[in-house]
Amino acid sequence: MVRALHTSDWHLGSQLYEKDRLEEQKQFLAWLTKTIAEEKIGVLAVAGDIFDNHAPSVAAQTLYFEFLAGLLELGQARPEIFIIAGNHDSPQFLSAPREILSHLRIHIVSAAEPRRPEGEVFAIRDAKGNPLLAVCAVPFLRERDLRLVSDLGSGDDPAAAYREAAAGHFRAAVDLARRSMPELPVLVMGHLFLGGAALSDDASERLREVGRLSSMPAEMLPPADYYALGHLHRPQYIHDMEHCRYSGSPIAMSFSEAEQTKSVTIVEFESASHQHDLFRGGGPRITCREVPGFSRLEQIRGTAETIRKRLEEIKAAETGRRGQAASTELTATTGQETALPPSALLTPPLFIEIQLTGSSGDVQDFWAEIDSLRSEALENRYSFSILAKQDLRDTGAAAAAADFTEIRALKPVDVFERKLDEEHIEGEKRNTFLAMFREAAEQVEAGNHED
């Protein structure tokens, strides 16, 4: 029996507007290490988007390597680790320490190799060397990767050719695992967008479509005992195929994900394969372990009065919390109040996005109040922060909406989408332009960091 933990889409180094998430990500990785030890996990499968971009900051890199080092400290209880590249990751960066890490049972698969599925197929063995589980670790398949591993041809339907090439790559890996390790259960890792999956939003899950390779029907995937998928941030399985799962991101990456329950997936395999068919029952035992909330996100929408009322409630709760914390820190001998210690600030931070959707007339005073409260919260280190404000009223005033987001906080694709909005480009034409732009942007980013 083997217990595997499936997680993905950490996006280390990401920002919510201009707020970095490093502290939350550090807390998640500490929780993950503890969970791996408690659950006696034998295999850790990280299904891509480890970092938020191709050139992760030193702080993001430090979190990553400290996490791996922490797992090594588990000794004999540490799992075998498999990490695949996602569309946000730099294959070159991830693979740089691959040879060293492989000797520590940490396997990095960052790019598909031409005609070599054996580079993506691994055997999990017990202490006596007996094989228990086959792992097929397939990274995010870029168009240039597919051109290397498949003959795409020049047919009438390029998108179909790309989908077939990607499905063929998965089939080659699974077929090799079946041939070389017959009767063993097969875990397949992938980073892609399957048809029928639910998106959180296009902003936080950008590059959903890359060139001609958009969503792939799940039916094109070869049968396996479990598919550990990454790319989409909402935890979910595809249709009625409970063994084909997205673990989702461990923290909310945008305000559209604020109400989602984040989790990791624990998969328990028996020693023999069920030759699992995605459309029939059977397969491993699957449980979801909820990830604690290391922050809270709240989108406040409505009229100026509605927003004022909610902000007053939030500030009152902050005042009450601070008063209670301070009262517990009274020095017993002198009766004097001590400085508010970090231990008093145990409430997860609250990040706020304000959207004004109603109210008529001049709202300049309202925006001034918001600016003042935002400054007060920063100065006094309140547990809440106002990250963005938007005027979404259907009036000419909305064009002059105040927004904390500076141009440097926008990603290139965000700027391009604003241009498409300005030119009123919609429908299939918009999708085509977006796919072309995203592929070009990705190739430029990858080229900038290949050295």
C-alpha cells in the first residue's frame, strides 16, 4: 500500500494586487510538511506552477528550497517527491538542480524530451526494493515541446492535431509504465486544462489556452488509476471521474476564489492495479485534507452606504480584538499595559477589494474616506488591508474610477485585454488574439531566462 499526497499551483512569489503572499505561502509549506509526516505520505506529487513566473524572486526560491530541505529532515519517513513544471514555471530554472536532487529522491520533470517517455516514468519501491506504484510525471506541454515529440503535420484542423499530440504523449508514458511495471497501479501527473473543468477566473488562471492547444477532452487521456492534475485553482474532479482531479491552489489567488475551500488530496493505492477506467468505478481511496485559511479575502460590493457600513463593522471588530489582546498583556505586578506583541495578532489577515456598484452623484468624499482608512490601517498595522477600489457604476464617472493598482502591477496579458476591450474585439476573434499573444509572451519570457 502507498499513500500519495497531490498538490499543485503554489505560485510562490505571487502577489494579490501589490500585496505579496510569501508569509501565507510559508505557513502553507510548514503545514504541508507537518501533514506529510502525520499522514505517513510515501509520495508527494506537485503538479506544476510551483512559482508564479519564470524568474522567481530570491525569497520565493528560498521558500522552495527550505521546504525541500525540511522534508529531508523527516529521515526515513520522508516521501519520494515528484515535481513537474507548469506553464508559469521556467523549465530551465526548475531543472538546474535536477541531477543533485534526484539522488535525494526528488524528481524534477520540467520539459518533454523528444521520443523519450522513459524520462517521465518512475517506480516507487518499498524498503526491500519491491515495486509498489508507477508514476508518470508529464510536465506542461508547450507547442514547441509537442513539435519535438510528435509529427504535427499540416492538416485542416491544427488544434485537433495538437490535442492528439498531447494525448499521444500521455499514452506513450502510460503504455511504458504498463509494459515495464505490469499489474502496478499508475499515478499520472499532468498540467493542462481539461474540457468540463470549472475556472475561477481568467486573470488568476491565465494561459488557459496556449497557441492552438486549448482544452483537451478528458476522454482522450489513457486509463490510469489516478490523474494528479494542476493548472486550475478550484479543487475539483472532472464530470463523474473522481480519479481525475485538480487539487487546486492551496491559497486563494484572486478574490473570485475567496469562498473556495482549499485542500490537498490524499490518495491511497493498493499493491495491484485496477487498470482503472476513467468512466467506471474502482481505483484508489481518495480523501481531501482541508488547508487552513492563512488569510481571508473579502470583496465588498454595493452602494457607498453599504460599503461604509461593512467597513465600520470590520474596523469595530479590529478595535475590539486589539482591546482584548491588550488586556491579556497587562503586567501583573505593575498593572501597566505592555506593547501589543505579535502573539496578539493571531487573526489571519483580511484583504479587501472594494467595488462601488451603486450610488449617484459625486462620490469624491467617499473615495477620500476609503483612502484615509487604507492609510490608517497601514500605519497602525491593522489585520485588514484595502488592496483595491473600483468604480463599477454604469455612469461616465466609472471611467475615472480610482484604483490602487499601478501599471507596473499589471501583467502584459492584462494590458492586452484592456486594449481588446477598447477596440471592442469579442468572441472567437478575441480568443484567437489572446491565444496568440499569450504564446508570444510566454516564448519571450522563456527566452529572457534561458541563460
